Amino acid sequence: MLSKWGRVLLATSCIFAAAKARASELDALLPDDVPGYGMPFGVTGGARHVVPEDSTGWTIGDLRISPGLDVSSGYDTAPNGAAGGSVLARAAPQLVLTDPILGFGLYAGATADTYPQTPRQNNTSATLAVGERLVLPDQTLTVSAALLAAEETGFSLTPTSLAKPVAYTVQDLRASDQLALGLFTVQPAISATKFRFSQFADQDRTDYREDVTTDFSAGGPGQAVLLLHAAQSRYTETGFDADTYAALAGIADNAPALWTLRLLAGAAHRQAAAGRDITAPVLEAAIDWLPTVFDQVRLNLAREIDDPDEVSAAPYILTSAALSLSDGQVNNFTLNVSSTAENAAFLYTPLHETLMTFETSLHWHLNAALSVYADDIFSDRQANELRAANEDVFTIGLTWTP
């Protein structure tokens, strides 16, 4: 028998199925060209819409203008993990403006997915972000803001299946300061993120986050790291309110080399407005291996309470792993293979959910501006009180980045 709040969480979890609409999702959507984004608070994730290094764009004075367009078509065996199979058509334009002298970056992009056989699964998204980085002696200030309007589909960490995409918006504002203090580097960071649901305004949420990362380096190949984190989640429905605190310590070595790593471990405490408090060990780890300038292998591991980067009405303890391989040595071809696994043990309920994703993509770079690619993404969901679902999406597309 579920507790009172367990039943409430189940009843409203579909509202928060936009579990991927988090701050780190913005980091995954945005290129490093926008100061403050492209590098999430934790160690997982990375920019997806990245302007290729050999592209030139257009330059006006110190301002670089980099447009891009991705168009593709293919087949989705089960859009949203629930509907019947359908042909898929996708268009994704983007524009990046950067001024390295002023430390300015702006990104605007949109994606439209169309399913002719299952039109109720059509979905669109739009992202706008701007950032400014000011480099001073022994100090670097960064301020940035972003707006995301999208529709979340299935295969998110929620105990309820979605019949159709759910619309939401994310407004994010963040600031950080990096201070060089002798052998120490101290980086305080704050952010405020609003999540708004047009159909469920009473369930809107605002997250406030504070982080302080301290690195100590004695001049060797790596440094000791201490990360202190706090997050306050405030819902219109105050019963979901919660505060999360975490402290992690470990080592990091981010200098360009054959190996780079970041290994942090510690504990986190979740203090909930409803339900018992939770304390548990947490872990963040990332290991990169670059055997050649063209190849990269990356392994990410994490264990978190209520994953502070996620949005979900139903809190959980998350354990995740991600492995990716990239090979770009053969005749202008780049092969990328990745797999991720996420397991959520929901708090206050007996629910367990596991999501797994496998992706393979092959890009043929015709020239600096054009590339043709084939991509296959297989997703699988297993849960003890939610029907199993899987989806395979195969697309062939063209990317233009002058």
C-alpha cells in the first residue's frame, strides 16, 4: 500500500514527465560558445549542438556568425514509447553569435519532429541562450541566461506513461565567479530555474542552487577537489518542496593528456516538506581516454539523491552510467557509439524504473560545411509497476554548418 504522498506523487507524476528539462539539459543543448553553458554543474553531459572546429561561419569585425541546419528523415518504431510506428521528419536550424574579445556568446535554435502516421506525437522545441564572460586578473566572472520551450515525450524518469508530448518551459539564470587564490581556485556559482507547465499551472516549480567548488593544486598533474552543493525546490504545491545538500571530495586532472579524470565521492541529505528525510552516499566520476587526436572514450558514473539536475514530482535515488566512443580517423568519417543506463529507486513508494539507451551514428564529412549521417537510437524502459516499453529511431540526415 502506497503512503499518502506516494499516491499523490503517482497521480501528478505525468505533469513532471519533463524529467529531461533540467539545467544540465540546457548544457547538453547549448554549445560551449555560450559562456556559462556547455559544461554542467556535475560531470555528466556535454554539448550536442557544437559548431565543428573546421567551420568558418561569417565574421563581421570581432563578431562571428555561425548558422547551421540539420534535416533528417527516418522511421520511429514507437513514438513516445506508446504510439504505433511512423515515418519521422525532422528539421533543426540554429544560429550561434560569438565575440571572443568581449567574451559574449548567443545561441538560438529550434527542432521540429513530424510523425505523419501518428500526428498527435508531433513535437517542437526552441532554445535561446546568452552569456557573458569577463576575464579579470585572478578572477573570471560569468553571467548567463536561457529559455527553453519544448514538449517532453516518454522515456523519462516518471512512474506514469505519457500518451502524448507534454508542453513545458524552462527559464534559467546563473552566475559564477572563478577566483585564483595562490594554490587554490575557488568557484562559487548560483542559479535560479523556473519550470512552467501551461496545462498544470498549480504544479509550477522553481529551483534555487548554490555551489562552491574548491580546487587545490601543488603544481603536479592533478588537483584535490571539494564540492559543496545546496538546492531548494519550491513548488506551487508545497507538499513537494524539498532541500538537498551534498558534499563531495576527490581528485581531478583536466589538463590535455592521454587520460583526464574527475572522481568525487561524498554524502547527500534530502530534507522534504512531506515524507522522511533521506541521507545516502553519492558519487560523481568521469574518465576520458584519448589514445589519438581523433579518438575518445568517455565513462561517466553517478549516484545522486533526487538528482538535483532532474525535474520530477516523484523523488528518487538515481544511479547512472554512460559510456561513449568516438573514432574519426578513416577518410572523413566519424563513428560515435554511446550507451547510457539510469536506475531510479523512487522515495516513499516501492517503484523502481530503469532506462537504457544505445546510440550509433556515422558521419561522412563531405567538406567543412556539409556532412551526411546515419543515426540509430534504441531506448528501453523497465519498471516494476509500469509497463515495459522500447523504441528504435533510425534517421538519415544532412548537416550544414558553413
